[in-house]
Amino acid sequence: MSAPPKRVPTRSLVREPIRVVVTGLGALTPAGAGIAACRAWEQAPARYGQQVPGFDPAHYIPSPKLRRSMHRSFELVVAAAVEAMRAAGLPDAASIAAAGFPPARAGVASALADLSPLSGDLLHVLEQIEVRVEARPPAGGADPAIGQPMDHPIAWAQFAELALHQLHPFRRLTLLANMAVAHTSLLFGLQGPSFTFTSGAAGGMQAIAQAAWTIAEGRADLMLCHAAESPDQTFAAAPPPEAAVALVLESWETAQRRQAPILAELLPGAAAPPAGAPGLSPVPGFLAVLLQVDAAPAGAPLPLAALRGVSVPQRPPLPVLGEVS
């Protein structure tokens, strides 16, 4: 009987995080397009309701049919994404494929303020409803915008008749926050991981951190990140200005292979995040990262948790893959 085989000592194989770099930036603000204009606007006093001057969505979205189904925020975010992808040397789906990125390993992470369902066209319809009920709201409550219960059967009948002729059948598609990801992924042929954050001020940094970790964990090679806001997202007395920002993240290996300009290296880390900033807009936190990337020396390492902005979600250690002999 032969002796049993000698046991070989084993060791755990832990995946090392993949290096994540920034290769493209894009921004549209009331000061104009580009990072220089963005920096000038960021230092100027805030002016509510400002718009991006001379913005023509047809320059970025040629299809009139597609533009009709897009909220203003989506037009802005697509434009910022196009600017960032052009800066990264990936202006269209063909160039992304030529650079060796499989569609399933290229994704999108977006942050938007949650769009109000009470846009101007809907309010116009609601104001035309003739039924009025005396004060004593029913169980369903009254609509504060028009002071009448919308569960009243006659009110719903009038609403249906008016809406049938005055509201676009695809109107809901102009309000879903994840349509921003849909439009940019279709434009660039990105079929990999996609994320949409509507978590207010934290959303911008969450989108960047999620995209960085998606690459660091080996689930994607390229991630497009963007955030936007526009005055018609809210009916607040002081609506926010228009702004859209975007950046392109990819693995260090792919950037080196295609000789892309490396603006900075993001270090996701697991350190405690900085204190969160108040507000509903994801743009300020995202903009803070974008401007620090632009100001850093080329290729400089930037820990996400140290960037000025809002909370960065912490992530657990990378998983153990198994044991090898």
C-alpha cells in the first residue's frame, strides 16, 4: 500500500483592486461649456434659475424624435457625457469598440434630482378641471396644487378627457430618472453595469464611488459617470440653475493600452467619508470632484474619501477567491 500523498501548504488568494483612472471630463453650466467656464461659474455667486447659454440639444442629440421624449435634465446630461467621452478619445460607439472595450464591460452611473411629476403640462391640465368640493377633504386627501380631491369620480373623468388630448403618450418617459442612463448607454453602446442615484446631495459622490468600485472589483473596464439638474425639476420658490457634469473612469491597464491621457487616479479605499452636505442636488458634490481632478497634477492619486464633497459609501474588503496549492 502506497503512502498517502504529501500535503502541500495552501495560501489564500485575495484579489488586488484594479487601478482606476480618470481620462475625460465634461461640464455645462450657466457660464458655458468646458471646465474653465465651469470653474469660473463655481466661484461666482449663485443665481437661481440660470440656464446654459446657447445650449442646443440637437448638437448632441440629432434625433428630433428622441429629443421629444427627453426632459431638459436628460438633454443636459447627455451633452455633458458627450463632452467627457470626446475628451477621453471615445466620441462614439465605434471608437469604444475599436479601443477594445467589450460592450458588456462598459457601463454608466448617473445622479439626478428626483424629477417632480407635476411638470408644467400636467399642471395646466389640472387647472382646467371644473369640479370643486367644499373644504372637508375625502379619505384620499386633496391635491395641494389645485385644492380639490383627485379621487372624485367626476374630476378623474374630466382629467382623462383633457389629458387624452393635451398630454404626450410618452410623457412618463421624460420623468423617469433612470432614463438618463438609458439615453447615454444607447448613444454609446454601453451594455455593462448601470446605476441611477436619486439620493439628493449624496447622489453625485455615490455615482462616482459606485463606478470606481465597479472597475476596481473587475466588473467593468469603462464607466461613464454624470449628474445634472435644471430649474424645471422643482416648483420651489428658488429653483436651481442648470448644470450638467460628467467624467470617464477606466482601468489603468486599458488607459495605458490605448495611450489615453490619465488626468488622475482614484483610490476608492474604505476610509471614513467626509461629512455630508445638505441639499437636494447631486451636482455640487460631483462638481467638487471634477474640479479637483482638473486641478491635480496629471496622474495624481486622489483618495475618494478625501475629496471635498458629500458622503462616499464605504465598501467591504474585496472577496477571497479561494485557495491555491
